[in-house]
Amino acid sequence: MTYTAYFTHGQPGNSRWLITCDHATNVVPPVVPGADLGLPEADMTRHIAFDPGAYGLARALGEALNAPVVASNFSRLVIDPNRGEDDPTLLMKLYDGTIIPANRHAAAADRTARLEACYRPYHRAVAEMAAAQGPEVVIVSVHSFTRQLRGRPPRPWEIGILYPEAERFSPEVIRALKASGDLTVGDNAPYTGYLPGDAIDTHATARGRPNTLIELRNDLIATEVQQRNWAHRLAPTLQEALERSGL
């Protein structure tokens, strides 16, 4: 079976929206010797290897918004598509207390091979789909986060919205989510919303495209039913926020 570095769902041109999912799967492709990072299965099913629930949510949100979806098909531990090519954490050696054996002594040749087999094909697919959506495309990047990192206090948010400074769309998304009254919404939390060279910077911010990055707590989107329920909640919220932003 031929390996593909990404999946696409839906057709371009039916709406302004494009949904991306940078950390969709925990697949270790053949470019890694033995297709094995040296981690036990328990670690490969944790948030360190991918964003649990995010892929299902991205597909459901794409359906709800009549939007195409582009999702990666390799573990973030193989190479992280949400980092710039010059980022020192592109190949993570330690994540949430776990050493990644296959990355610990990875050589420059390993990095290049993974860029060519995984990272660059995915980013080409996102770039091509964004272009096909036209100049008014709005990019929504779907991620999930774990409720608690090892040795850290529990995170208080159900959902976080990440965005770069001066981005006009995301603040409207935050306002709309907070208006519901039943959510603790992270404003550029649990992470900061801008990292030079990351996926949103590359495909949206640097090109002046409206965008937002959604982080949902992964236990809230563990099942297909939960993913669809959240998609049906988020779709009208995103539409409302876009109208209010005037973009």
C-alpha cells in the first residue's frame, strides 16, 4: 500500500472556509527505519504522538461548514508540521516526560528525509487547497490538548482560541464562545498563538488571510458523537464571528 502524507476531504470552492488538522494521526511512516519511533504503544496513543479527537472534529466541521479539509498522516513525533523548518523542535527529542528514541540521535539526513516524505507534501497540499479556495479563504486549524501535563496542574479551559497579534477574526470567535456562558475559554491559551514559521503563520498570517486555531480539550472530543456535537456548535459560532469581524 502506497503511503500518503496527508488526507483531503471535500471539494474546494463551495465556501470561504478551509479546515486544517496538523496533528491528525499517530502514523509512523516507512521513512522512519522500521516505521518505529522506539516508543511503547501507550505513548503512541497519548497526546504526545498526535491530537486525539482533532481529525474527527476537523472532518465534522468541514461537513458543517461545507468546507474542504486537509489533514496530516504522520505523527507529530516523526516531524512536526506545526513548526517551521528551522525550528529546533521540528524533531522532538523529549515531550511531556517521554524521550523519543528514534529522534534522540537523528542525523541531518533523517531530518531531510522526513521533510521530503511527510512535512513538505502536507504543506504543499494545504497551500494548494488554500489557493483553490480563492483570495477570501478563511483558515481554521483544529487541534486538541490534554487536560493535564505530567507534574503540572490541571488546565481550566474546555477550549482555547489561538491567534497572532492584530488578527481580527479570532477575538470575535472568543467573544461568541464566551457569550454562551458555559465555557471556560482560553484567550491564546493553553499556548501562545503565534510562532514564526508555524502552519498558520505560513498559510494564513503571512498572506493576510483571516484565521483561527482551535484547541479543544481532548476528553471532550473522544467519540464521534462528541466530535459532531462540537462541530455543530462551532460552525455557527465561526460564521457569526466572521460576519461580526467584517472580513
